[in-house]
Amino acid sequence: MIAELQCVVLDCPDPQELAEFYRAVLGGEVDKPDERWAPDDSWTTLHVPGGQVLCFQRAADHRPPTWPDPERPQQFHLDLQVPDLDAAQERVLALGARLLDDGGGDRVWRVYADLAGHPFCLVRHRPSGR
């Protein structure tokens, strides 16, 4: 092993707004005191339960991906596990997410765009043994 993952950083036009969106989706604490970072108007952090850290970095010229258009690809995405796709969808849409692909109701995952246009998936959790 060469390195240990410190965080995932998302470029966006408004770091605080996107951090609050993901806090509402994942829980956690925005701008939790942490000697590794000094949050300001261009850099915000979200410490989520389980120890992961998402960071949000202002990019004045941010051009959101246009999934699934390869002209402006998604670059990365988050898979977020949920027990009930319909209930989770209702909640993320109320927070301002946009539905990109519902899979026709046949899949166990759906694709959304966050407030800055980054794709993310809600994936229905299937307990082991089922």
C-alpha cells in the first residue's frame, strides 16, 4: 500500500450549498474541526458517519457533467445505499436533486444529479442471504 484515502473532493460552484445537500442525504457534520483543512468560502468539508470525508471545492468555471453524454462525462459518481428506493428518491428530490435515470422501475439503482450536476446513484440495499 502506498497511500490511504483521505477524502473525495467535488468541484462545484457553491461548496457550502453542496455540503449541506450531502449532509441532508448522508448525515454527518459540515466543517467539523479537523487539522487537515481550513474551511473557507472556497473549501467545505463533510465528515459522514463511518469516518469518510467528502470535500467541496469552489470551481468558478464549473461545468457540470451531462450524463450520459460522453461530451461532458460524469468523471466520478457516488453510490449511496438505501433500504427503500422510492422513499429515498422522494427525499433527495425534495432537497433539489434531479432524476436522470429511473431504470424503468426494473433496476435496484437509479441515477440522480446533485445541486452542482454531479451524478450519484441510490442503490437499494439487499440484506445478505436474500
